[in-house]
Amino acid sequence: MTQADIENLLKTFIDPHYGIDLITAKAIKKIEIDGVNVRVDVELGYAAQSYLETLKTELTELLKTLPDVGEITVFVRVKIVAHAVQQTLKPLPNVKNIIAVASGKGGVGKSTTAVNLALALAAEGANVGILDADIYGPSVPMMFGLSGAPESFDNKTMQPKTAFGVQTMSIGYLVSEDQAMIWRGPMVTNALRQLLNETRWNDIDYLIIDLPPGTGDIQLTLAQNIPVSGAIIVTTPQDIALLDVQRGLSMFEKVNVPVLGLVENMSVHICSNCGHEEAIFGTGGGVAMAEVNKIECLGALPLDIQIRLQADVGAPIVISQPESRAAQIYREIARKMAAKLALKPKDFSGKFPNIVVQNTATPCQQ
């Protein structure tokens, strides 16, 4: 039994979130062989607290198939690091990764998806924040059951408001609910920059940004000015929504932001009386769109009245009904989304010292 034997065996195990084997994903950090005993150290690059014990068990069972193997030890841990952003931008202090949640059009459940994914990542053990960038229609305060102006200890920056372990910021905390935001594009962009840069985020692994719907000038400008590590696009199976998804994909391509995947919302309607399921918006559209664009469909969510009801009362379904089918789908999507990000290039900007070139020659030497 050699290390090569163990590596070849581990290559047969496909991680369900990475979508590739752990060797290729560079998640196997150490293999030790002591006589007939084997130890394997695994380091996942994505939030997956609920999956760790399952992974440990499955890898142990796999390693038991080695001939004449003795005691098997599998150690699994998670390490979330910062990943590269657009070349012209730098990551934010205290924020490792920003993930933009976008949609080509309104009304597809983008904000509800963003909030539940943020909560799902937190439930998986990550430090999470969410920035409500939908200046014209902020909904994060209502979904988190929060209100009132954020605190400021220095009159220059704001403390994020926290609920369910997630740090949040929204223009909705700063203006009254009935105040119309009659702002042009530059004002919206400046407001978002302030919310992003003047919030004292605390050691964030993933900052989810709920972008405004659409792919116009405002969305493009925001995508160019936010240091984003990756993006996901929310759609419904309906043909007209999928047409707008293509525009969203093109927008992120133009600003060199990798699209981590697509989420199909409202895939089937579940009757609250009898449980009958019906695909009222069509079927397979999200999967087909993902295949055409060579990205992954991260998951499909049902049109379930409980998702809407719980969001409206400030207790999103991932928190209020954690064992429900919808909550489990959100958590699966969150793990896949984070895993796809973990496979992207890492950010090394903090590894290099600032180099200052000075002319130290004396006048005579010159």
C-alpha cells in the first residue's frame, strides 16, 4: 500500500459540492502511512458544517477497501480564504469574499433567495454579511425583522445591524419606508459605495450583495465598482426570464466576474392543500440555460407559500423551518455556490509587501 494507491482511490470520490474529486480540488492536505494504518487530512475551502461528518464517514468507508489496511483516521476541516476580484479593484478590509446575487429582471425572487442563501451559509458555519444594494426597493430590513438607524461610534462609519448571526446593511435603515428614492444612476452608485465602504464589517467570510434587478447602466456600474469574487443569477423557468438571464451573464463577463452558477426559482408550485406539484412556469429552462453557457444550475427552488410568508414576517424559512424541503435546498445551493468559489483563483494581494523605490544617491554621486 503506497501513497499513490491512496491517491488513486481518493480520485474515485467526487465531492458533491465541488463537482470534482478531492485530489483535483487540492483538498487533500496530508496522507500518512504508518505500517498498515492510514491518516488522511482533508481541508474544504467552503462552508459545509453539516457535511463534515458525512464526508468523514464516506471517506473512511472508501479507505476500508484498501487491501490489508489497518486503522483509518480521517480528519476534516474547513478553511475559507479570500479569492481574486476584478484586476482594477482591491478586496475590502475584513471581507474575504463578495458574492453578487443578480437577476435579469424583477419579480423572480432574487432578494428572498439572497437572504436565505446568506442565512444558509451562516448555518454552515461561515461569518456572513448581506448588503442590500437594491436602493429603489430595499427588502432586507423586512426579511430580517430589523428597523431603525445603524449605530455609529465615530460619526464616520456605521455598525452593521445583526440578526440570526448575519451582519446586514441597507438604505432601508436610513430612510423611511414610504420615502420614494428618486435618484439617478450616479447617486445610486455613490450611495452603494458609502454603504459598502463605510460599514464596519466584522471578519466576513462571505458578503452577499443583493443587486438591483436588471442589466442596465446602474447594474453595470455597480458590477464594475464592487470588488466581487463571484456572482450567481436567479431566474424562473419562464422563457422571458431566461432571455434576461443571458443579458446578466454577458454583463458579468464584460466586467470579468466569474458566474458561479444559476438558481432556478419557482421551479414547481406546491399546493398548500394537497401537496400536488405543478410546473406552472415551465420546466428545465434553468438547466438548459446553464448547459448552453457552461455554468452549473446550482439548484431549483419550489414556489412554496411558506417561503413568502416567513420572509414577510422577518423569519426566513432557513431559520424558521430549518428541516423543511425548501430550507434544505437553500443550504445545498449555498454549499455548492461556496464550493465553486473555492475552486477560483485565490487573492494574493495581501501577501506582497509594498515596494517603494527611492533615490538614495547623494548629489555628488548623481
